Amino acid sequence: MTAVGFDAVEHYLCHGRNEGRRFDAWGAAYRALSDIREADLTGHIGTQRLLAGRRIIEDVIRETGFIKPDEVCEAIGFTSAMDSKYIAPVANFVIIPITNLLYEIDLFTEAERLAHVMLTVYGHRISTEDEFLSYVQAWAPAATDAGRRFSRKLSKTRISSPTRTSPTLTTVGFVTKGSTIDVATLNHILPICRELSVRHGSDIRAIVYVLEAGDDGLQTCNDALKFKFVDRDGGTLSSYAKLKGMMSDDSIQIACYVHAFDAVYFLFGMRLAPIQMQFSQYLHPIPSGTEIDEFMTWGTPTSMHQPFAGRPWRVVPSCLADHPVVAADQAIMDIRQSVAGSARTVLATFARTEKVNQPGFLATVIRILKRHPECVFLWTGQMEHPEVVRAFQNSGIIDRTRFIGWVDTRLYSKVIDVLLDSFPLANGITALHAMAEGVPVASIWSATSLIGRDLLPMLNDTEDIPLPARTVVQELKIIFSTSDGASAACITEDDYVNFASLLIEDTAFRDDVGRKFSALFRLLYSNESVMADIFVDHVRDISRKHGLQ
């Protein structure tokens, strides 16, 4: 920030309140904050700039009792396009404290919106358990306490003791957002719901409650039974109150919030059900001061529990409610021609932009493209991030990269030859789409990658494999040798480059690995009965543990 920029901040802090009362307090704040957006935010001076910006925002919130979270984030540049090195400082020095303030002064809707933006811009970039726990711990207790206070304000408290519809029936309510970004969440829940409805309906009943259902979410949900959509009329708090009432009316005993770490803490602060469970995809924070009773995660089918943060998490093998895309060969060739031209081999990463922009992964992609000039690399995301573009330009390979936006990865998995799995945050459902089409996946060993998390433990000697998964594990051990598994889940970036090169150069090897991944998808990731049976075992154990049966 220039000296003039600091003058603008100090002028606002000294005179902005009077000026704001006469004109527009937030307009004055935005003008003062605009310098911060363009400034260097590193080091001690950067910290002082951020603290000054926070003081401005706090001052106007207290002055007006009002905030537009998206406009404030835009004013300081806290968006997905922000320079990566600034995102954590801005989140920690500005966004998190402001979020906590909003919860404390009962601006619940605004706080929930800021928590969601914070997760999208900052939380989704975090790849380590310790850092993610620190991030969540910094604001989850305030969100939980706000949820408690909001629940007390409701005219009717309806869920403290749901009435049992049967002495042997356990009721589970999945809670998820259904907007386009969360369709993957819905696709993971659908197999459980289908299997419970068909084979376990006499003792376990499951209902999925969908908040913020977008068109894609609605289409997905229409394929399954027992989905309920929470009416958004009246805003966020109204939908939360309706959700609580609906779950009470349905006598839900176990509330299970799936995947996202934003609304879960406020909602569970409201105590949606007697037992509340977080169902996480790959990171496992256990923040203090929250209302979470049980923890569940996707993982290898070789174990029912896995320790995280000193506490055992219940493990359920991942499964995808697959909806294959039918496309004519010519249509697929036309897409390939349009995005790859005459390139002999098409590589791709199907992931959010922040996953593509992970430094180690991006550098590895560049190494592969430099080694193999016959390849084209496709990458996805909701925006063409300038840092990714700059890295490709500086490396001289920009002409062999294509940003294809947010596409149907089921269709594009038919177009590509090799999927380059991002790291340390890995591809999720999109890697499953590739496997389903017999596309080989290059992946580095990681607790968040499907290969490192799920496949390698199955190839090692394991004891006490849950009964529903034993046949699957035995079959996969025959299909995959241990050496193949080790090569597919590379230990180092050099291993990753070498394995990808082998897939590029040796088409017979590529086809063989692709067939094995197709078998992995068929035997495990589309095996709804295995996932549902293990989930049912956990629910029965939870029911016994908490006295529901």
C-alpha cells in the first residue's frame, strides 16, 4: 500500500463514522479498503495493512449493524483469483475475526455466508490435517454457540426428544447442500439410500434433506427415494428453522451432515437430532466447543475405524452413484479434435482450480509436458486462474494446455488418455469417472488420494477385514499385484513423472492399467451393497452406544 493508501485508511478511522452517517458508511469503507486489495500483504507491513482493514470493517458493522459479505470480500480481493500467498493471511487476520464478530452480534445469515465464502476461497486449499483443524477451530465454536442461541429464539423447540416410530427402527437424516458444487456429495449418498430402502428398510430408515438445491442437484435427487428439499423462501435462517422442524416431524435420531465444513457447526449448534455425526470426505478436524457426537469418513474397506486427531473415525468405503453418459464415437472424436487437435496423447486433470494450482502438482505437470511434446493437457475449474496460466507461459508450454472450464467429466473421461491426479489434494469423484471409462490414473501417495487411501491398504496383508468387503479385497488382490499398486501410487514427484511417462509411451501398459482401474471401479466404487452394509453396521453400533435401541 502506498503512503496515500495508509492515509486513506487513517482518514476513515478518524472521520469515517461522521462521514458515513451523512452519506454511506460502507461506500466510504470500500474506498478505503480498495488500496488493501492492490497492496503487498506479506511481512509485518502487510499484517498492519490487514489489521487496519479489519478495523474498518468492524467499525462499519458496529456503526450500521449491516454487512454484505460478498461485497466486502470483493473489496479486499478475497476471491478465488487472489494471489495464493495472500489468501491465508487475509483469512486469518480479516475474514475469520469478522465472521466471529458477526456470529457474536447475531448477524447469523451474514456470518453463515462469510463462512461459506471462507471455505470456498481458503478452506478448500488446505491439504494437511493440522492446518485444517486450526482453520476450523478458529471459528467453529462461535458458529456453534450462535446456532444454540438461534435455536433458543425459535418459537417452538421441536426436536429435543423425537418420538420413536418403532422400538427397532433407527432413523438417519443426511443433511447436505444440493447446489452444483455439491452434486458429488449427493452422488455419494444415493447408493446408501438405495440399499437401505431395498434391503434394510425394516430397521433403518434414511432421509436426505437438501439445502440450496440447484438444477443439477434436483436432477440427481429425482433418481432416488426419500429426498426432501428445504424451502429457501425467507432466507438462510428460515430454511434452517424449517430443516429442524422437518427432522423433528420425521423423528430423526441421527443427523448426518455430509462433507462440507461450513454450515455444519451452526446447524449442529441448533441440535438437529439427539445424535449428530459429521461425515467427511478426506480431512478430519475435531474442533472443541462444537456439538458433534460421532465422526465418519470415506476410506479403505479394510478397516471399520481409522484414528485422526487422537480419535477413531468410523470408516465407510466410497461408492459412486454412477450415471454413465452415452455418446457416439464421432461426437467423442469431435470433442477431442476441438480441444486437442492432432496431439497424440491427451492428459487431463478434472478438479477445482485450487487443486490444479497446487505448486508441487503444477510443477510436475510442467515436467511431464516438457518431456513429452506430443501431449496436450486439459485442465478444469470455475475460472482460468492467472497463476496457472502464468506458470504455463513461463515454462513455454502454454500452447499445449487447454482450460476447458466446468465440464461433464463423465463425458470428457471418454476423450482423454491419462488422468493426472492432483496432489496433495487429489481428484475425487472425477477420478472415479475416469476409472469407470478404463482411463489409467497417475497418482501420488496421499491420505486424500483414492489410490493411496483405498487401494494400497487392500494390497497389503491386512487382518480383520470387515465381512462385507472380504470378497472384494480378495478379488482386487488378484487383479493388482503389489508392485502395480505401488507404481500407481507414486511416493515422490519423480516417481509420478516416470509413471506418467510410462503410461504415455507404452500404450499396451496404459491399456492394462486402465483395465485394472476399470475393475477397481466395478468391484469397489460401484459396489453399493458393500458400502451400505458397512454403513448399517456403524449405525447399529451407534444406536447401541447411545441407547437408541
